[in-house]
Amino acid sequence: QVQLVESGGGLVQAGGSLRLSCAASGRTFSIYVMGWFRQAPGKERTFVAAIRWSDDSTYYADSVKGRFTISRDNAKNTVYLQIDSLKPEDTAVYYCAAARPVAPNYYSDYETYGYWGQGTQVTVSS
């Protein structure tokens, strides 16, 4: 099993920045890719970004390119999501997730991920 714990969410004014963290524990050797998803009230959970552990290749949803940066600290088994120039529409619960080996075209599919964190709330005020 893999356990994921997110942190770093909060209330931020539009234009501000946040860095979300996701600490992985347990059978971390089984992790191949980790992703961030978000879910706004009344909406579906959508893909934000992913990072492949073998080579730190990164993947982003088109809607967040240029403002979101995913990164990883191998020593800490922690993945980060830096969010800059926050907008009110970024308000959502942000979830991190982990998956075993899978082709890149599945990284944006939430069904790919077998492990999920509890989520962290990000609220952006205008």
C-alpha cells in the first residue's frame, strides 16, 4: 500500500501563489507516476499535472500550462505543485494520486491511479 498526504492549501487572493505538497509513504518503490487532480464544487475531478518518477518527465493539462509546476524531491518521497498567478477559477480541492506503470497517454485519466490522498482545499478570492 501507498499512503499519500497532501498539505499546503489555503485561502489566497487572486494573483498570489501556493505550493502544495504530497508526501508518499509505504510501498513507494511501486510508484511509477504521480499526479495532481482538482475538483471544484459540483464539478468532476480533472487532471492538473503528473510527474514520472523514473526520469521526472512532467505533463500538464493545457489549462494550467505556464502557471502550474509539478516537481519531486526524491529523498523525501514528496511531490510538489507550485501554483502561480492564482485565479478564482482555481478554487477546488486538490488531490494527489499515485499509479503503477502505465503509458503516458493514461496519466490524465483519474482511473489510472490506485492511490489517493485526502485532498487539500485551495480557495482563491477575487
